[in-house]
Amino acid sequence: MFASLLRGSELADIQEKVLEGRRLGFEDGMRLYASSDLTAIGTMANIVRERKNGSLAYYVRNQHINYTNICNKFCKFCSFYSLPRDPSAYTLTPEQVQDRVREYLHLPITEIHMVAGINPRLPYRYYLDILRAVKEVRPDVHIKAYTMVELAEICRQAKKPLEEVLPQLMEAGLDSLPGGGAEVFSDRVHRELFPLKQNGDEWLAMARAAHRLGLPSNATLLYGHIEEPEEKVDHLLRLRDLQDETGGFHCYIPLEFHPEKTDLEGLPAATGDDNLKEIAIGRLMLDNFDHIKAFWVMISPQISQAALWYGADDIDGTVMEYEITRDAVTDTRQSLTHSQLMDLIREAGREPVERDNRYRILSRS
Ligand code: V47
């Protein structure tokens, strides 16, 4: 049925590989980025998406908590961080974390996503305490917390290796790791935009160690700044290699860079086409990832609807309060109600299914 779809297209041979379930290589990835035939790329990605997940569109009832905005990494792409003396600087106490959880106790939230800046004044104990604080108020919630960057800081504070720290964090309530902090696995981009933070090799080494200890994670790519296509293809292939090795990644999330209020403010924002292309190329290159997430907060609910036909099968969730890229115009925190999320998916022509962190289906409608 699909065989003739791309006849005559510059991408017809890639389509053949996709139809036969063959793995794409570096050159294929470069050609996908070079092509302006978004329809062809999206069509191929949708074939893989439907092969893996049919018409299902997963969502989770979640809440984000960013426990501090104080950070000593000064990444040029970040609009979130503050210096300790800034009036906007904050660090939530474990009690304040509990207050945030209590605020939404009336909603059947199943996952709390907790990440923040690197505040060197926080001792190891704090990271254990806030996990326990969340579980005390919502014992059954799944806690997805601490990027690889935070884990490096937690190990530094604990003066212990990851292999010792992770079991203690898990004991305190940590259930999985989010995908943040990966940015782009390129030494050039690392030097230019985030030299104080771990590089790609270090991020991957920590993900490998976490997966081996039985802690799954997500993976991200931050695009739309100074990165080059070959750096993105390389990033995807390195994620794919690690997934072959550990099978520990749940999903891949391309994150659109928002230049507002960052050191890169002059850069043009990504377009809707850019967003759909990143989703689709991620779906095509990462043949061993079961799920691709369209994070609606960053790419908009409308583009996320289209993304469900360009390779994405997951739309994240209700979110409640997202501080990292607060709405630049209204400065409001972003959230969607459960019914808005369902309507969004249904209007897009997909079947909404509520999932837990491991993509087990909780409810279907
Ligand atoms: O690592 C920072 C990015 C990430 C900006 O695992 C920015 O399910 C855009 O990783 N514009 C954190 N992006 C968010 C993240 C995430 C989000 C949703 C779901 C999951 C998951 C993970 O946000 C950072 C960085 O790459 N970021 N500043 C900015 N100005």
C-alpha cells in the first residue's frame, strides 16, 4: 500500500528501508535533515509510529516541580537560572515541596517530574528529603526526578559514586530519571553553550550506569540554536547505540529551544516545520525506542496535534506548573486539564490512552 507513496522522491530509497524495517545510517540521517520534503519524512515516520503504537496517543496525569532556580552552570540557552542574590532566586524546602504536591491532591496525578538548577549549597540530605517529602504526601505517585547533571552534583555532595548514591535515592522514592541535560552531544556545542556542565560522554556514561542499576530514563535533544545537522545525527546514533546496549530508555523527546530571555535571544525561534521534522527524524533514526514524545509545552498544543501524525505517540501530560520555559508573553505557568488533553488528542484523530511511567495503560476511552 505504501510502496508507491514516495515514487520519484529523493527519499524513495530511505522509504524502502523504512518499509522493510531496516536500520537507517548516518548518511540517511543527513539526507533527511537536508530534505525539505516534510510530507515524505512525516509519512515515513508515521508508518513506523503506527507499526509500533497503532493509533494510540499516550498521556500521563503529571505535575512538574522545579525545586530551585539557583544554578552555577550558566548555560547560554537557559532562561530559568538565577544567582543566589537575585530577587527571583528560590529554593523550596521539603515542606514547600509538600505544599506543591498538596495543591493538586484532589487530582489523580500519577507522576511527579522534579528537576532544577544546580545549587551547590544543597547538601546530599536535601535530595533524599524532598523525595521522601513527596512520597509522604502522595505515597503511590511515581517520581521521575534528577537529570544526569543533578545526579553528578548529588554524587559530589555525597562524596560517593553513582553506584552507591542511586540505590539510596531509589530507597527514598526515586522511580525513574527524566531526559534533560543531554542538550547536544557535541564537544563544539558543549564548549560554546554549556562548558561548566557535563559533556555528552559523561551524560551517556551516567545513563548507562543508571540503566544497569535498573533505573530507566528518557532522552532528549535540544535543537534550534547553534547545532549542525551532523551533530544531531551523531547525537541520535549515540542514543541508539546505548539503547541497543541497555534498553533503558523509555522515550525520546526533541526539545525546541526558546531563545526568549536567554544569552541567545537574537536567534530565530524554530518553526512548526522544524518541530515536526525533529519529531519525524527522531522516530525514523531511533528504531529501538518504543516511544517519541511531543512536549506540548515547548512546541504548542497545536503543533503537538500534528506531531501525532509525524512520528509522536506521546504528548506528555497535564504538567500543571512548568518553570523552565515559562510562557514568555503572559509569564503564566502552563497546564492543560485532563479533558483538554483528551480533546486535543481526539481532535487530532488519535485515541487517547492514559499511561503510567512504563507505558502500561491505565485507562482508555
Ligand atoms: O535539559 C533549558 C531544556 C531541558 C531552555 O523526560 C530549554 O519526560 C528550551 O528535559 N528553551 C529540561 N529548552 C526539560 C526536559 C524535559 C521536559 C519534558 C519532559 C521530559 C521527560 C524532559 O529543557 C533542559 C534543556 O535541554 N531547556 N532552557 C530554553 N530556553
